[in-house]
Amino acid sequence: MNNSTTTIPGVPQTTASSNNATNMTTTFPEQQAAMILRKFYTPGLLLLGGFGNLTTILVMRHFKDRNAFSQRVILMALAVSDLLHLYVGALRDWLSYVFNVKVSSMPCKVGIWFTYVMGTVSAWLLVCVTVQRMVAVKWPHKVRIVCSLRRTWMIITAVVFSACIVHFPIFLFTGVAYSIYCDHQSELRDSDSILRGWVDVSISCIIPSLSLAVCDVILSFTLFKSSVSAAAVSSTVYAISNTPAHSDSRRKRASKTTVMVLALSCTFIVLTLPGAGYMVWVSYFGDQLTNDPRLLAISELALTVTTLLWYTNSAINFLLYCFTGSKFRKEFFSMVCCSVRNHHP
């Protein structure tokens, strides 16, 4: 039986580690389901995330709209962090689980730390994108000052630096179970491990989700008001001049951008909050895992599912851009068509 464990930012792996499963003589259905997910779901996730994030970076670089340049910079940074999150975290888990890749102590610890950092960076970059969009919608005349390119790079740098510092205790308080698997076990007491887990999951998931929820409510309300106002203007003034048509077109473009940002933030909330729910479950039932093999098997499946959901969030932004962004779709298809023409003169 494989004993590897997956990693979700903020969740202490001591209480849910399947290392204790070596004492089991029975393989439960939950463990078999976790094994199937790890083996077959992760490769598809890596292919989708690799293609999607690399394509997103290329497409964003070709956009000509200078008014949204700072937003595109953050979205490119988000694609980079998502790509690293997948290919350092998910790929490491999959290789160690399927091919028994041996990783020594320090590289393993660095990989765990980097996975946590990239998960946190992705979460807060998404918050930055959503806040930028809220500023553009609520205070459009101040957006160039508040969301300047210089401020954008400062924000990205601050997010990365803060995430590195916040998760640095992994190097101080985490030991690595050196085997053919890159498993990590806390050297803290159980209560301190749970506390540290709550700190991590709050920074990586709960606080960003609450921030995104507030921004989403404001954006949704503003979008609704804008739609109602546009309908009223169209019914009364549309025939007088061509100006309303231009304003209506600009309003539609702004609405599509808002919908895209709403889709990104809502997807993050849906796919990452289960990790917080797992944290709550571990906090209450963690002490029983060692003595209850069935409960440990359920915990292993729950940890696998919540971790894969977290990685899924880093893989599907490209699809969201395609479904909600007409400009992104046009630029993507334009790149594909140009590539085909260049290879087939």
C-alpha cells in the first residue's frame, strides 16, 4: 500500500498523514478512491494547467489595450504562480506516489514551502485583481492613479515577499519523514500544529475568500445597477444621437470584464473553501485518527479531494477566460490561426 500524502496549504499533515495507515491490514474503499484520484486525475490536471497557464501568459502579452495593462500584468503573474503551484506541488505528489521518486530532506522541505507560498500568492493576486476591478467600476476616474503600473509591480512584489515570510516557519518547525515519499510531519505538539494550520489556512484561503466575497457583492450590485441604467437609457435616448451607442458598447466591454473577474473569484471560493472545512474537521477529530483506521481512511480521501480541488483552481483559469472573455477568445484564436498559417504556407 502506498503511504504518500498530498499537501494542501494551511492543513497540518500530521493528523491526516497516511503514514499511520501502514498499521492497517484492510484497505478501505476511501483509500482506493484516493489512490485512483491521485493516479489518474493529477496528470490531466497538470496537462490542462500547463497548457492553460502558458497560453494565458502568451495571450495576455499580445493584448493592445493599454488601459487594462496593470490588470494584465497581475493576471500574467497569477498564471505564473498557478503554473509553479501545479508543477512544484501536484507534480511532486504524483511522481512520489506513482513512481516512488526518492527526495532527500531539504529539497522535500523546500518543495513543500514553495507549494504553500505559490498557493498563497495565487490567492492574494486574485484578490488584487478583484479589488482593481472594483476600483475601476466604483471610481473609474481614479483607476489610473490607484492601479498604475508602478503600484501594480509593488503589490506583486509585496505579495510574494509576504507569502515567503509567512510560510518560512515550515523550515523551522517541520520535519520530513525521509522515505521514498516526500511526507512531512510537524515537530510541534498537536495543539500547536493545529494552531499553525489555522494560521496558514486563514492566510491562504479564509481571509482571501472573505475579501473576494465582499468585492463580489459590490461588483454584482454595481453590475446590476449598470444593466438597469443601460436599459433605461437605451429605451429613451438611443435614437437621438450616436453617443449612447458608443457608451453602450463601452459599458458592455466593462461588464464582460467584471463578469470574468466574478467568475475567477467565485471559482476560487468554491474550490478552496473545502480545505478550510477539512481543517475544521481535523481540529475536532484529529485525535481519533490514530485509533480509528476507518476514520483515518476517510481523512485520507478528504485530504486528497480538498488538495486536488485546490490544484484544480490553479489549472482552470484559462477556461474561465475563454468562457467569459470575448477579447481573450479572439486573441487566442488569432494566435492559433497565425501559428497554423506559419507552419502551412
